[in-house]
Amino acid sequence: MYYVSKRLEISFAHKLKLDYESKCSRLHGHNGIVTVFCRSEQLDRNGMVTDFTKIKELISDSLDHCFLNETVTFNPTAENLAKWICDRIPNCYKVIFQESEGNSAAYIKDGCENAAL
């Protein structure tokens, strides 16, 4: 099995839709870090699991310097964003979405909890 990971820094704004009072319901911004983990039993015709440039394009073009409430159709929590990214990246099995220092969420596809990296 081949494994790769890609770490990106993104800047974004959002406001959360919550059923309780929170300052996070107001518009605010983050400088976040997204780490994408991909794996494959075979390499593609270019000798890659997933092209690092494609990973960067898929994330940066969609999320970097964006107001996420206008970009996605769901509540843009770190947990929801981690799953959304994982679903968009070829061969992705895990995403860690760190929205700020000390606050991270991870999404791991079923059956991949013990994968490497």
C-alpha cells in the first residue's frame, strides 16, 4: 500500500448555525491547516497515489480566502469540512481540519481507522 499526505494552510471566514448562543454564530475568520491523507494499492500512470497539485487545487480553490457559508451548502463546522474534503479528494481516507491552534477535527473513512501515516 502506498501512502501520501499533503498539508495546506488556508484562510477563511464563516459563521456557524447553532441551536445555542455562541460567538461562533457571528462572522469570524481563521487561519486553518488542512492535512489530507491518501492511499492506494497501485500508483497511477504517473507513479502517484494522488497528485499533490490536484489536492492543493481542490482545497485552495474551494476554501482559501472564502466565506464558507457561501461556498458550501452545510453548516461549515470543522467536522463537516473534514468529511467534505475527504469526499472530494481521490484516494483520500483521512482529513484533519485544524481551524485554530488547539482546535482540530478529523474524518476517517470507515475501515481506515488503523491505516498508516
